[in-house]
Amino acid sequence: MWITSSNVIISVTMLMMLPFMLVAACPTSYYGPYCWIDFSCNNGSVVEVLIYDCDESDLKNVTFSSFPSLKRLTIDLSHLEGNFLHQIGLLQNLTYLSLRGNYHKGTFPVSFTNLTRLQHLDLSDYNFNDTFLASFANLTQLEYIYLSRNNFSGTLPLSFTNLTRLEYLDLSNNYFNGAFPVSFTNLTRLEQLYISHNAFSGTFPLSFVNLTQLQYVNISHNSGTFPVSFTNLAQLEYLHLSNNYFNGAFPVSFTNLTQLKYLDLSRNNFNGTFPLSFPNITRLVHLDLSTNYLSGTIPSELWNLKNLQFLDLSQNLLSGPIPPSFGSMINLAYLDLSTNQLNGSIPKELRNLMYLKTLNLGVNHFHGQVPSVLGLLTQLKFLNLAMNNIIGPIPLELAYMNNLEHLDLNDNLLTGKSHPEFGKLSRLYYLDFSSNCLSGNVYFQNPCNLRHLDLSENNLIGIPSLTFCNDLLNLDLSHNNFRLEGFNLSVFPKLTYFNPRSSDLNRNESETSLKILLEYLFPITVGFCFLVLGGYVLYRRKKATTEKSHPEIKKHGNVYSILNYDGKVAYEDFINATEDFDLKYCIGTGGYGSVYEAKLPDGKTFALKKLHRFEAKQPAFDKSFKNEIQVLTNLRHKNIVKLYGFCLHEKCNFLVYEYMEKGSLFCALSDSDFSIMLDWKTRVNIIKQVAHALAYMHHDYSPPIIHRDISSNNIFLNSEMEGFVADFGVAKVLDPDSSNQTGVVGTLGYIAPELAYSITVTEKCDVYSFGVLALETIGGKHPGDLLMSLNSSNRHGVMLESILDKRIPYPNDRLIEKEILRVYEVALTCILTNPKSRPTMRLISQELCK
Ligand SMILES: *[C@@H]1O[C@H](CO)[C@@H](O)[C@H](O)[C@H]1NC(C)=O
Ligand SMILES: *[C@@H]1O[C@H](CO)[C@@H](O)[C@H](O)[C@H]1NC(C)=O
Ligand SMILES: *[C@@H]1O[C@H](CO)[C@@H](O)[C@H](O)[C@H]1NC(C)=O
Ligand SMILES: *[C@@H]1O[C@H](CO)[C@@H](O)[C@H](O)[C@H]1NC(C)=O
Ligand SMILES: *[C@@H]1O[C@H](CO)[C@@H](O)[C@H](O)[C@H]1NC(C)=O
Ligand SMILES: *[C@@H]1O[C@H](CO)[C@@H](O)[C@H](O)[C@H]1NC(C)=O
Ligand SMILES: *[C@@H]1O[C@H](CO)[C@@H](O)[C@H](O)[C@H]1NC(C)=O
Ligand SMILES: *[C@@H]1O[C@H](CO)[C@@H](O)[C@H](O)[C@H]1NC(C)=O
């Protein structure tokens, strides 16, 4: 027996006075402001040492050779060198060793050869990248191994074979790969196994069969195929297998897992019909089968799972109705059946799910009306019925669900009034009624917490009363019959997206709306050409309010040179080169900032994109700026404008770009002299270069990136007239784990038509914009109304010759003519209304280079 450390803790204040020293009997513990050293003794010999947040100099008097009886050693969050840690290998009686969160560099300093009594080993959060695991062979007493969050790589050594006492094994968050070792067969006492976030692959071995004590298993985020042998694991309570490549039908072997409470098989490739054996796992609390290829109907026996609190079947191919028996799963708090092919009406029985907080039935084929009894679900925070075929009025009862935060009914066939009562839902921050046939007025009362309000494509009237909704970020009122004359946008200081177009504005923009847009200059919605980077100044904005800013920033303090540019260039060089952003160096304004030309003393020229001061204060602009940095920093492609550096500070926000001598494609095409220099070959090449850059972003970069604002304003030309993609202010790194739903951004005239009714951005939106861009490049101007006729079924009636830029002669070279024809044909497929019919950028880029 040894005494636990708590028995010897002496008053901290007293100890702070004491110098650190070793006493023959038991060394005095030490509690410094950072470093803690705590000794516990039994019969005069040290049996436990706890070292916390110390470095080498704090420990110069500690020699482990003086503590031969040491049983427990914890050295957490310290910064120690190898020669100190090396001593640990001598502590033959050690049973407990924790070196958690040490950031020692280099090879692992401890030899385990003599630590044969070790039972508990914690090396988590270390930066090991070693192969010392081979020496585990002797540690036959080990019961607990925790190696999570290191950089271990390679296959697991066979040495696990002897660890027959192991109960807990956590290898998660490393880079282990290869097949899972068969040597696990002997670990028959194992209760918890965590190997998530590695790269284990292959079929999991039959060896699980004998691990009958397993209770917790986490294999998520690997590359495995299905473990066939869960049958015997009758003790299993927790099984997490998501994000693997498991395929085929669900194995029947789940039937015997009667203790199972948590089952996550999401994001695999399971197919076949819904597993009938599931209803027998009656203890289940959490069931996630989302993002697989399950088909067939949902069995009504599922109601057996009366303990279920979480059920996610979204993103499968399930069809048929929701079984009314779902109403019996009365403990459900989370129900997501979205993105399937379910039909029938929404069962009234759902009213019984009194604890429901999330109900997502979006993107299915449900019809019938919204049952008014849904209003009884008073706990509900999230309700999504979007993209179904639901008809009739919105039940007034929904407007009394006081906990509602997110309500999405978009793209249905709802009629009747948008009840003014919705305006009283003070917690609501997301409301989407778009693409229905709703009528009446809209008012939101105080308090209003709306951040996203989309009422577009309805028949709403009057002046929308939104005075209290000061937090609005996205506001879409388009395609209604609103009266917006007196509509005062200054009450929405955070607004980043605003679309006021009324129904008849598609063809003929009314002066009022245009005035609103001009006045507030929402750059992401409006495709004004402001030359952004380049020498050709089309429009120089002399804004009276642009006063000189005087950022007080320490020398070199805030400039981070990234990519390959040499770090010698500093903040001052750019400030001097632009005389502190003097207007005379401004070469354009657009997007979120002004662009300045900075010619450095060494002759190199850069483009500096600087945020307007008033914009920089707004979180949304700041966010866009950081987005751009993040995306551009990682992109390396010949035809993507290079980002050399940036300066991030509350008073100084600028990006340092490669300078593009010939300015934007838009301006090049608009200028009658310049456009003649853009001969057919140059134009075809520019289109190809843009296609390559986009194919790279969509298909070669992980996670894929959607630019979301491809237009001729964002394509730039260098001195060789090569095309470069720029301006990632609105690009978003596509997170594979999140749905790509976001407010509509882009430039009018290039926005894919589906974004009018859907907020799901896919890479096909870029493909559409690319098609418009290609037509614009060969036509010399934006195709405008021609898009409609090109897109209709008799588009082949539109002759190539009629759309080509007349300012340069028709190509007389047969090869060039063929290439232009190919561009034209590819562009026509890009602008198809159905996003699924459009080709991918990869295909386009290959097609154009045939
Ligand atoms: C290690 O532990 C054993 C058994 O508990 C004991 O006999 C032995 O003296 C200890 N060794 C040292 C160096 O204290
Ligand atoms: C292990 O113990 C033996 C015998 O006490 C000793 O000779 C050897 O050096 C030790 N090995 C390590 C790595 O400490
Ligand atoms: C499981 O254990 C039994 C008996 O202990 C043994 O015969 C069998 O080979 C083991 N199965 C596997 C797959 O290791
Ligand atoms: C299993 O792994 C997933 C993914 O890493 C993680 O989110 C989850 O918390 C893990 N579960 C347990 C019990 O560790
Ligand atoms: C379930 O367990 C029973 C008895 O324990 C066994 O006979 C049966 O084969 C097991 N079922 C499956 C699918 O393994
Ligand atoms: C489920 O349990 C019932 C009764 O306990 C049994 O009759 C049925 O065969 C089981 N179903 C499956 C698929 O194991
Ligand atoms: C629902 O879908 C199923 C399968 O797709 C189909 O057989 C059935 O006719 C549909 N029912 C209704 C009411 O549309
Ligand atoms: C718009 O609202 C702001 C702030 O509420 C107010 O200062 C301004 O006078 C209003 N403008 C008009 C034209 O009503």
C-alpha cells in the first residue's frame, strides 16, 4: 500500500516559501506558480511522483534513481529533454506512467524493456512519431493503454499478442494504417477499443469473435470494410463505425447485440433494405444510419425502439411513408429523415413526440398538408419541411411554438397567409418561406432575433416590417409584391446579402430597387464592374469619405509572409510604396475592398487589396476576408492568382497579391481597343486556363472548393494574356461533414438558376457561371437574354456565328474554328437548367484539351 498524494498536500502558501529540496525521509512537495512537484511516500520511500507543467531547470535536483520503489509517475504538460526522461526506464516497480501532453521532440526516450510491471500507460497528446511500440512485448501486465493524438504511423506491431490483460486500448487520432492486426485475438479482456481517426483498412479480422467483453468500440474515420464478427459481442453498448467504406447489406449479426445503446454506422456505403433485425435492439438510445444507400421502406416495427432519443436516417434512398407507429418512440429528441424519397403525408401521430427538439423531413416527396398538431411539439427548436410537395396553409399553431429557432418551409406548394404571429417568435433566427405561394403582410415584433430571412418567390405584399430585426445578415425579399420605396436599410447594420428584386424586375429593373442597391452597394449581389486588380483602370471611385488611415502598427509585427515570397518585405515597404494607401495608387474598388498598386524599391510590383475601413468593422466583411486568406493560402495552381502575404490587424487588413498587368477580363472585353488584342486563340486559351483552375479546385483539392462567384470581373490577365481566377471573398471550403447550405452569393447574370429556389450550393453552380463566362469570352459581352434562348430546346437554331464577337474577324483557321465550336458546345451544356445535366469541371477541362 502507498499513501495517495492528497494525504501529503501541505498548505500551498507555506510551501511557496520553501526552497525546493530533498529530505531523506520524504522529499518536500513544491507548488510554484507554474511548476508543481508532488511526492507521496510510504514508510519513508517515495511511491508516487506528480510533476505538472515543469521544465528541465525546475527538476535539476530530481533523480529517479533515488526512488527505486516508485510505483506511480505522472509527468503531465511539461517540457523535458530526453536525458531526464531516459531515467524512467530504470523504474522497475512502476505500475502507472503518464506522460500526457509533453512536447518533447525527437525519438521516444524511455525504454520499456524493464518496466514489466506497468499496468497503466498514458502517452496521449505527445508528438511521438516513433516505432517504440515494438517493445510492448514484455509489458504483459498492461491493462490500460492511451496513445491518442500522437503522430504514430505505420502498421501495428504484433507485440500486442502478449497483452492478454488489456482492458482499455485507445490508439485514436494517429496515422496508423494497414490492416487491423490479427494479434488482437488474445485480448479477451478488452472492454474498450478506440481506433478512430486512423487509416486502418481492409476487412476487420474475425479475431473480434473472442473479444466477448467489449463494451465500447470506436472504429470511425478509417478505411475499413465491414467487420463480420460482431455476433458474439453480447456486452457491446457503444459501436461507432461511421466514416469508413463498409459496404454491402447490414449484417444480421447485429441481432444478438441486445445491450447496444449507441450505434453509429453513418457515412459508409451500406446498401440494401432497412435491416429488420434492428427493432430487436430495444435498448438503443442513439441510432445513426445516415449517408448510406439504404433503400426500401422504413419498417413500422421500429417503434419497438422505445428508448430511442436520436434517430438519423437522412441521406439514404428510403421510400414510402413514415410509419405512423413512429409516434410511439416517445423519447425521441432528434429525428432526421431528410434527403430520402419518402412520400405520403406527414403522420399526425408525430404529435406524441413531446421531447422532440429537431424534426427534419426536408428534401423528400411528402405531400398533403402540414398537420396542425405539430404545434403541440412545444420543445421543438428546429423544423425543416423544405423541398417537398406540401400544400395548403401554414397552420397557425406553428406560429405559437415559442422555442422555435429554425423554420424552413421553402420550396413547397404552401398557400394562404404568412401569419403575422410568426413575428412574435422571439427565438427564431432562421426563417425560410421562399418558393411557395404565400400572401399577405409580414411584420416582426420586438424582440426580433432573425439573422436569415428568405421570403422570396411568394405573393407577399405591403412594406415588410422588420425594424426590430437589427441582427439580419441575409434578407431576400425578391419576387414578391412588396412595396420597398421607403424601406430603410440602415437599420440592418450587419446585412451582407440583400435581394429586393420584385417579380417583374427580371426584365426591367425598376429605378427604386436599383437605387437601393446602388446606395448600399452590396457587392456580392451586384455585378458592377470595378476593375479590381490591374493596370487598366475603367472606373476610379473617388469617394469623399475615404480618409487616410493611420494604422499604428509595430514594425514587422503584423505582416506574415506566406507562400514562397521572401520574408524581407515588411509592412512598411507596402505602406511606403502606396504612401499610406494614397488614392493615387488605387487602381480599383470592388468586392470588399480597394486595390492599390504597390511598386517596391526592388522593382517588383504587387497588388494590395485593402478593406474599406467602414467595412472592416463589420464581422461579415472580416469573415469574408479571412475566408479568402484561408482558401488562397492553400491553393497552388498556375492559373489561380497568387497570394504572397497578408496583414491582419484591426486597423490594417490587406492581402498582397500577384500583380496582374492586364487587368480583369471584363474590362479587357469592354475596352474596344484592348478586345481586338484578344484574338481567338488567346480567348480559347483563357477559357481553358480557367477550366483547369476550376477543375483543380473542384476535383484535385481536398476538401473541394466552390468559388461561387465566377464572372469576368474575377478573371485576370497577366502580361502574357493568360487567364487567372481571383477573388475568393465568397468561396467556401466545402466541408464534407456539413451541408453546403448558405445564402446565395455571386454576381447577377452568372448565378445558376437553381439558386433562385434552393440554397444548396454545389460545384455545378460554378459550372453554370463558367458556361456564361465562356460564352461571354467568345461573344465579347455577357450573353444576357441570349442565355434564355440558348438554354431552350431549340437552341441549335442559334448559329455560332451570330454569337461571336464581331469586333474581331471570323476565324479563318479551321482548327481555331473547331476549337471555338467546342467551347461553344461545352458552354451550352454548362448552362443547362438542371444542375445534374451539366458536366463536371474535370470533364470540361479534358474536353477542351482534346
Ligand atoms: C519492487 O517491488 C517488490 C515487490 O513489491 C519489492 O520486493 C522490491 O523491493 C521493490 N523494489 C524496489 C527497488 O523497491
Ligand atoms: C534493465 O535492467 C537490467 C538489469 O537490472 C539492466 O542491466 C539494463 O540496463 C536495464 N535496461 C534498461 C533499458 O534500463
Ligand atoms: C477463439 O477462442 C477459441 C478458444 O479459446 C479458439 O479455439 C479460437 O481459435 C479463437 N478464435 C479466433 C478467431 O481466434
Ligand atoms: C468515436 O469517434 C468519434 C469520431 O472521432 C468521436 O466523435 C466520438 O466521440 C468517439 N466516441 C467515443 C466514445 O470516444
Ligand atoms: C445469437 O445467439 C444465439 C444464442 O446465443 C446463437 O444461437 C445465434 O447463432 C446467434 N445469432 C447470430 C446471428 O449470430
Ligand atoms: C426479434 O425478436 C422476436 C421476439 O423476441 C423474435 O421472434 C424475432 O425472430 C427476432 N427477430 C430477429 C430478426 O432476430
Ligand atoms: C410512394 O412511393 C412508393 C414507392 O416509391 C410508391 O409505390 C407509392 O405509390 C407512392 N405513394 C404515393 C401516395 O405517392
Ligand atoms: C433610416 O434609419 C436610420 C436609423 O434608424 C435613421 O437614422 C435614418 O434617418 C433613416 N433614414 C430614413 C430615410 O428614414
